[in-house]
Amino acid sequence: MRHGKRADLMDTQTLAAAQEIDFSLVALFLRATFTVKVVMIMLFVSSFWSWAIIVQKHIQFRKARAEAGVFDGAFWSGEPLDDLFERIGPAPDGASGKIFAAGMLEWRRSHRQDGGLIAGAQARIDRSMDVAIAKQSETLNSGLSFLATVGSTAPFIGLFGTVWGIKHSFEQIAVSQNTNLAVVAPGIAEALLATAVGLIAAIPAVVFYNKLNADAERIIGGYEAFADEFATILSRQLDA
């Protein structure tokens, strides 16, 4: 009976000691070992940079879609292509305009002084527009590889921090030779925080990488469709 009372007293003291420990996120971070702190800082920075890329890409894609819509309206308005090219110039701002300008520049360069066409004009025009599309594709996809990297590695980096934190907790238990809750709980909580931060960084990166990658492919597909239509128009003129 006396042994039961002593055990109850020890449990009460252990719970009281655990309640006095600060388990807030800031406190858990400050109590973590140097290695776990470095891991969490890396994950926080990666998460912040991922969100910066996500916001920047949404703005960029919205602008690209708007520019493509405006240019398509001008292209299919019935205005002569030479007049349209003179109006937008050889270096327009929009991606669709750049593709059109690349084709028109090669179209004009393929004409001899006597008005005839240099052989292989169609192939050169197609290559010029393909190069312009490749440049726009590179611009649209820039930064997405970082999201993919964060999405695939952040959970493992967080897991490394957790393993290291649990290792440190067991070392503290061995040194203090005390396995009560007040000794074990803080170290385990600090270790698990690293995994939580890794998931917080990884989940949005994966979700938005898939979405932004699909959006980029749709925009690039629109550029390729426009280039094919423009090439068809020039092909008719070449045949004529």
C-alpha cells in the first residue's frame, strides 16, 4: 500500500515537472541541438523560397496567358502579317509575339533581292520558331525544379533531424539515468518538430509543382499550336 502511494507521488511529481516545460514551437526550436536547428532552418528557408517561386510563377503564367490572348486577337484580326510585324517590331514583349517575330524575321531573310525565296525557307522558319518556343519554355519552367527538389527531399531532411534529435534524447537519458516523462518528452518533441517542418515544406512544394508544371505545359502547347498555324500560313504562301 505504501509502495502504491509512493508510485502515485512520483507520477504526480513527473506530471507537474512536465507541465512546467514550455512546448511552444519557439521553445522547442531553441532547445533543439545545433544539428537539428540547422536542419529546421534549412527547411524553413526552403519553404519560404518555394512560396516565393509559387507566387512568382502564378503571376508570370497569368501574364503569359493574357499576352497570348491579346496577340491571338491581333493575329487573327485580318491585319496583314507584314503590318502586324511592323507594328510589334522584331523584339516584342509577349512570348507569342516573340515566336511570331522569329518566324517573320526568317521569312524576310529567306527572300532574295529579286523577290525569290532561298531554298529550305520552310525548314529554317520552323527551326527559328522552335528555338523561340524553347527559350520561352525554359523561362516558364525555371524554378520548378527547385519545387520538385524540395518536395522530394524535405521529408527526408526532416527525418534526419528527427533521428538526430531522438539520438540526443537517448544520450540524455543514459547520462541522467532517468526515464521519466520530464526527461524524455522534451527531446522527443523537439525531434518530431523537424519531421513536421519537413512535411510543411514538402507538401505545398509537391502540390504546386504538379499544378504549375501542368499550367506550363498548357501554355507551351498553346505556343506550339500557334507556331504550327503560322507555319501553315507561310507554307501556303511558299507554295503559291
